[in-house]
Amino acid sequence: MVPGRPTRAQRTNAGGTTVERLSGPDLDVRRAVPEDDAAVVPMLREALGKVDDPHYEGLLHWKHRENPFGQSPGWVAVHEGRVVGYRTFLRWRFLDDNGKTVPAVRAVDTATDPAYQGMGIFRTLTLQSVAELTLAGDAIVFNTPNDQSRPGYLKMGWSLARRLPVGVLPAGGRSALTMVSSRVPASLWSEPTTVGLDAATALADGDVASRLLEHAPRRGFRTDRTPEYLAWRTSFEPLHYRLLLASPGDPSEGGLVFRLRRRGQALEAAVIEQLVPDWRTGARLVHRALKESGADYAIGLRTGPSAGLLPLPGQGPLLTTRPLAGSPPPPSAWTLTLGDVELF
């Protein structure tokens, strides 16, 4: 139960209904359990615009229940037996510059019942969960909130770490024009392609994943990439991830993981991982992905391995962090790829 005296203030919600502001004993905040899904999933669908998305529940299960870093902890706000708010954090694990593991969480899916919006439920849930995660020993929380939600996070102790710089490579002059004219959000779901190997199938083989991971980053504050992580990260079928190997049948020579998605009129090759021995191999694989898939351009982050991708100044998601039981690394230490950021 959230401590404090109950206060009730009349207000009108977006639907024109008069409701009461809730606090203190009026609102019960507790850890979510699987039985809450029946109330939580419809709230998330409505709040995040996923009402008609047939893959959405599968995506939630993949993110929050199958994650090799652990199942996602979640919290619900309950009023008179009714679940009216939800907040969850995706478990993550980093390695610091010395190779030490750092347990972390990512602030992700959250929703409030429309009849209860504007009552501070998002803030209540977030602060309660942050307190419990700190006591549990998670070191930091991080996310890339949009312009609407970022101010709320900053008021709750998050700090702006840095802009994660984007890199691109157009397939040609005409493709560059298509890219420039398609500055809209990318589609969530992928376009199918037969280029390379089905990444989910290939990376389910621990030997293939292990040989590719010989080329994973060794410095910086980076995701703890393991064979289990790679297998999970590419396993959700509607995302159609592909693995392009530098040498057919020999993952020890390196590879590139990508998917195709629509962004306006453009077909975009999203490079989520470059696991390559050198810059030349990475650049060659990016060119191959563009040529063989017919994509207009490739895109990735330049904080991690990004051979062949050219800077796109002023673009990229804003990374925010908050200390829990530990402290975030210096802004320059973050070594993130697009695979660490997209979807979550």
C-alpha cells in the first residue's frame, strides 16, 4: 500500500467523466503477476496504439518472459480491485570497460486506464518500482524516451546521458533522395527477404553464435553478448532478422545481422549487429546487404561497431539514465548498437 493520507479531488477525464484524484490508501501498488495480464494487455494496446496489431501479445511475451537476462519485473496500481495502471522494466546486463557484469533494467512498457489518467499513477508506479529495484541490487535504469515522456522521467531523477549518433549508407544518389524524403517513424514489423540466412535458425546453433561473438566489442560499456542473448534477440519470427556471413558456412570470419523495414517510401536495412574482425569486412557486408536486398540505405548506431556507415549529424535517440544501486558510466563509455535500442 502506498503510504500517506487519502486525498480526493474532483476532476474530469478525457472522456468527460468526473473522477477523483487518488492517493495514499486509495491506491494499492504491488508487483504484477501473470493473472494481471487480462487487464494489463488491453491497457497497453490502447495506450501504445497496438489495438489492431496481431503480433503484439507475442512481442510482449518474447520481450518480458523469454529474455535470457531474466523475466521483466512489473508493477500494477489497483483501485477498488481494478487494475488501473501498469509499469514494467526489461532486464538487461552490461559489461563495463573491465569486463565486469553490471545488472541493469530498461524502463519500457507502461499504461494507465483512460479513466484514471492525469492522476499521477505513472509517477507513483515508477517511483515505487525504482525503490524496489534499487533494494534488489540493480545498478542502473536506462531508456530512450520520446519527447512526450522524457520530461516526466527527468523530473523523477533521470538524466540525459547523450544522443546516440546514427550512421547511414545510401545505396546510391536516388536512394539518398528517397532517404531524405522519408523522415517518418519506421514500421515496427519487417519486410521479408531471402538475403543471407534466417538469423533465428542460424543463431540457435550455439557454435555459430560463439564463433561470431569472437568479434564482439571488448571495450566500453556494452551489452553482455552471449550465445543465449543472440539466439533470443533474433528469435521473434515477425521481425525476420537475417544473418549475412562474410564467408559462406564459416561464421568465424564474421557476420552482420539486419532486417528490412519500411520508413515512408524508403526500404531501410536496419543493421543491429556487426560482429566482424575488421572495418573492411564490416563495410563490405553493409554494401552486400544493400545490393542483395534492394534496400535504399542502411542505418545503425555509431556508438558500437558501425563500419561503412556515415555520420548523420544531429540524429539519433536520446539516451537517459538513472542510478539505482550503482552509477551509470560516463556518457562517452556507452558502446551500443541498434540491436540494443530498437523495439524496446
